[in-house]
Amino acid sequence: MIEKKLDRAITDFIWNVFEIHSQLEDIHTSWAGLLGITEPQWLILMAITELDEGQGVAGIDIANKLRVHPAFVTNQTKTLEKSGFLSRRPGADDARFVLMSLTTKATTDIEKLSKRKLALNSTMFNDLDEKTLATLNAALATIAKNARLAARLLAIDAS
């Protein structure tokens, strides 16, 4: 009996995560549209915002953050550079690595959205306090780690 309840709870959790993912994808598409870019390009800008500590971000780090192929990041960042959202330069230590940073245009355009983003976040997380979010994030990080392991095990079983 307990196992059936646990299985139901896991199934409900998976569908809730799927629903949240779908809603976030729609939200990211809307933000991207306001800047005249695609949703994947928006996510690249957000990843750079998150990862850049002042020296720029390597494409491989962006690809790892977004769980996409590095070639996809290279292609999209070239487009973002042409649109004036990114600057790309060779790494000082290793010229094979291209480091990317947001331009003033990108920073300004994203900043213009910040009040709307805060309002949206307030709506999404209205009933959750900082402690609850910290607990939830810790649980989700554990599930993400275990999901990576499960995916690797499934890939081994499939071969």
C-alpha cells in the first residue's frame, strides 16, 4: 500500500515538474520576444548573467549550464553578437576558448524588464518564504543529481 502511494506521489511530482517547465518555457519565450530574440537565445543571456564574474564566460560553461551541445551555443552566440547583445573575445589564457559577456545594450534591455520580472516572480512564488524555497531547492538539487545517475544507468542498460 505504501509503495502505491509513493508511486502516485512520484508520478504527481513528475507531472508538476513538467507543468512548471512548460510554463517557464512560455515565460522565457515571452521575455525573449520582448527583446526580439528566441527563447534559447534568452536562456543563453540568462546563463551568461548567472555565470559571468567579470571575465566573460566560455561557451562550454554555457552549454553545461543549459545542458545543450556546445556547437549550438557557438551558433546562437554568434547571432547574439551580430544583434549587439554579446561581445565575444578569445580567452587570455587559451585562445581556443571564446569568452562571452553581455553588452551594455543587453544589460540595459534586460534591466528594463527587471520590474516586470520581479512582479512575475512575486506572483509565481507568492506563498513561499525564503526558508521554504531553500528547502525546496535542496530537494530539487538532490533529485537532479539522482536523475543524472538514473539517466546514465538507463543508457548503460540500453546498450
